Amino acid sequence: MTSNTIEFIFNNEILKISNPDPNETILNYIRLKLKKTGTKEGCAEGGCGACTIVLGDLVDNNIQYKAINACIAFLPTLNGKQLILVEDLISSEGKLHPVQNAMVKFHGSQCGFCTPGFVMSMFAMYKNNKSLNDEIINDSLSGNLCRCTGYRPIIDAAKSLNKKSDNDEFIRFKKKTINLFKKIKIKNIEIKKENKKYFAPNTILKLKNILKKNPDAKLLSGGTDLSLEVTKSRKEIKKIISLNSIKELDFINNKKNEIEVGAGTSLLKFEKFIKKYYPDFNSILKRYGSVQIRNVGTIAGNIATASPIGDTLPLLLSLDTKIILDGPNKRELIPLNKFFISYRKTRLKKGQFIYSVKIPIYKKNIFKAYKISKRFDDDISSVCGSFNIEIDKNRIKKIKIAYGGMSEVPKRAKNTEKILINSIFSEKIFIKAIRNLESDYKPIDDMRASKLYRMEIAKNLLMKCFLEVKNKKMLRIN
Ligand SMILES: Cc1cc2nc3c(=O)[nH]c(=O)nc-3n(C[C@H](O)[C@H](O)[C@H](O)COP(=O)(O)OP(=O)(O)OC[C@H]3O[C@@H](n4cnc5c(N)ncnc54)[C@H](O)[C@@H]3O)c2cc1C
Ligand code: FES
Ligand code: FES
């Protein structure tokens, strides 16, 4: 069944909108149409958290709560979700929610502009965790900026929620909300609004048919890159195909020597999974944007963006990742290092999409990754280095090195690898390799970092990797 009407839960009712504008952000809809102005606009690019809202989703008969940035999410993506705004936290008797009470008690608000965003991030954290610790709190709040109160009182408020008894309105109405979720059938959505079209197929087969007829359409996964064309570049996206309703793209398969991650898997889901195999991959993802960004952003979106500073890319390259492309013809398995052509250009042809990402599991190898950015949290890399080494009897049997931020595409350091392979694992050979990095890269020069700085950092990261492995000790400031 195909419909032009999106349906979502709001205030314990199902709300329907026919032919919503595919380029309208959820933030604009909330503030201008619902007239709920508690949710604020700060940056309009997902960086400050002032617009944080929470979306409820029915997963295995339970409601999962996701904090997202409403400023960079398009309205039709609300289909099938529960929309929760800061105004909805107060109980029907007019009582503040425990997270709001905590902010009052610990003086977590001064001018108040950032407060609704913090409250919503804290609310999602409160609902999703049985107990809290510093890591969960810092992670949950790292996507929200405050420019006057300072963070200590806000963090104190979050810490005070630790011994919670979760009996808020959302528990009281849980059964009713689950029943409402079940009433919304996830249909194939096709919207035509003025000169714009939006498709949200619910199967891969339907996706392929739509792509065949609309090869010029833009694919939308988390939208954390694509939506900025509208909110920042002020362009119109005429045709969008959302991949968010295709359950077949949201999976992680774990085979013996390989993990396969579906294109639609959120970065947050992937980061939890990958920790067991590659803890450094998890650490890099923890510093990737914010929880709001990683709740929706996908690994396939990061790959297709092909940014020279895309954080997962050097890590995936050093792990010799392959990707599966699907489309009008047969599925194609290609090595990731053959996918990037030039600045933000890839081998993806019209009508094709990334189906999945295949990451080998190296049981014997040492895997290290480092991200250098101006700010620790919620910032994009200046340089990101990743190293995958197999050492046998103090000899480097195999090594794969890749950097982001060092050329127009993320790329392996193949010349440097040649120097290290089959050599004794020693400081001498690493010093030689470090000098050689200049033959692999001509770094980019931009406002984030100069080319000189980037080269120096890349060299230092390779030496840091050597020292950490040699001394079996982490050399990190966290
Ligand atoms: C505030 C903020 C912070 C950020 N921080 C970081 C960071 O720390 N590190 C980092 O690397 N990036 C960061 N980004 C960039 C962004 O999150 C990534 O590029 C992201 O991975 C894009 O994934 P997405 O699912 O949101 O893609 P979308 O925005 O939906 O799509 C991005 C591009 O990929 C294409 N695409 C999406 N899915 C597919 C598919 N399955 N097949 C083919 N093409 C597809 C789209 O058509 C589009 O061209 C940040 C962005 C914001 C707004
Ligand atoms: S307004 Fe800054 S993150 Fe949305
Ligand atoms: S209270 Fe003013 S910005 Fe946070």
C-alpha cells in the first residue's frame, strides 16, 4: 500500500499530515505549525543541541527513546515515530518531570536558551538506562552546548538522577502508546508537494523500482550530511528517497571472521557492537558528533559522503573493509579503497546504493586509531590515523595504515607500509617509516589545520602507535 500521508504519535494521539513538505525540518514544523516554541534553534546544523527532541520507536514491543537534532531532520521522517517535546515532559497534573526537577534543584539553567535541549538529552538518557555513570552522562550530554551556566551544575543535575524510580507519565501511558504504535502501519510513502518529491519505500525491491524511475533522486539515511544542503546551503532538494523504513538494511551479522553491517544501521548501534572486536573503533565513534548525530547517522552515509575527514573511513580502510553495492544490476562487492575516486567523488553509479559494509575480524592483530580535533567532543577531525598490525616473533608480518584529513580522499599509506612489512618491530624502522609518510600524502590545507600541522601530526600518531604497542601502554589524554 502506498500513501502520501505520514502518521506519528503526539500527545497520546495519532497525528496525520498529508503531503508534508519534504524539505521542511521537524524544528520548523514544531515551532511554526505546532506553535511549540520550547524547542530552540541555535546553529541549524546539528552542532549545538538547542533543538534536541526525542523520538520514541517501537522495538521488540518496547519503546526506545532517541534524542535527535530537530533542525536537521526532515518532517516526513517522523512517520511511524512518537514525537516528544520539552512541553510534553510535564505531567497532566502540572508536575515537572524528574529531569526538569533536577535542573531546577542544581541550578542548571541561567539564560535558559540551551535548557530545553539539555532536558531532552537527559530525558532520553533517563529513559534508556537502568543506572547512570560518568561515561553515560558525558556521552549523553556531549551534543549540547551551554554558553552561560557552565557544565558542572548540569552534570550534577544528571548525576542526581542516578537513584531514580522511573514512574513518569511515559510509564503510565506506555501500554496506550504501544497500542498506538501498532495502529500505524509502516507503508510505502510517496509524497508530491509543489515541485518536490519524497519516497520512503519499505522494501529493497520497491527502492530499486523507485531508483530506476528516479535515478536523479538523493538517498537519505540519517540526513546528518544531506539535510545541511537545505538548512545551511539554502538549496532545495527536489527528490529524496529515504532508506529509513527499509528494515532489510538495518542489521549486523556476525560471522566467524567478518562482521556485515547493513547500510541503514545507526552509528550508535554499531559503536556498541564493535567495542568487543575493536575498542579503538568504539572510542573514535564516541567522539563522532554527538549521541543525537549517531542516533540517526549511518556508516553507509559516512562512506557515501566520501569526506576526506570522515571518521570511520581511515579505520575501515586499515581493516581492509569491503562494501556491497546494490542497484539495477547484480550486487557488487568492492574493496573500500577502490570506492573513493577524488574529492567527495565515489564509484557509486546512478541507481546504485550501498547495501552493506563487510569488516574482517583479525583475531591476532593490534588495531589502533586516533582522532585529532580542535575540541575533544562533538568536533570533526583535523587528522584521523588508523593502524592494523600483525606482529609475529617481533617481526611486522602485516601492517595497514590509513589516514583521514591527509589528502582529498581518505587513503592508505602504501609506501610507508612497504617499509614496515617484514621488518623487525623497532624504533629505527618506525623513524624511517615516519620520514616516508611524505611520499604517501600531500595534506590538505584549510581552516581546520595547515598542511604542515597535519603532516607533523600524522608522523606523531605513527610514532605513538609504535610506543603504545612496544610499551603495552596507552598514551592518551581522555
Ligand atoms: C553536527 C555534526 C557533527 C558531525 N560530526 C562528524 C564526525 O565527528 N565525524 C564524521 O566523520 N562526520 C561527522 N559529521 C558528518 C555526518 O554525520 C556524516 O557524514 C554521516 O555519516 C552521514 O551519514 P548519514 O546517514 O546521516 O547520511 P546522509 O546525510 O543521509 O547522507 C549522506 C550522503 O550519503 C548518501 N547516502 C546515504 N546512505 C546511502 C546509501 N545507503 N547508499 C548510497 N548513498 C547513501 C546520501 O545520498 C548523501 O549524499 C557530522 C555532521 C554533523 C551535522
Ligand atoms: S539548532 Fe543547533 S543542533 Fe539544532
Ligand atoms: S543557560 Fe544560557 S546557554 Fe545555557
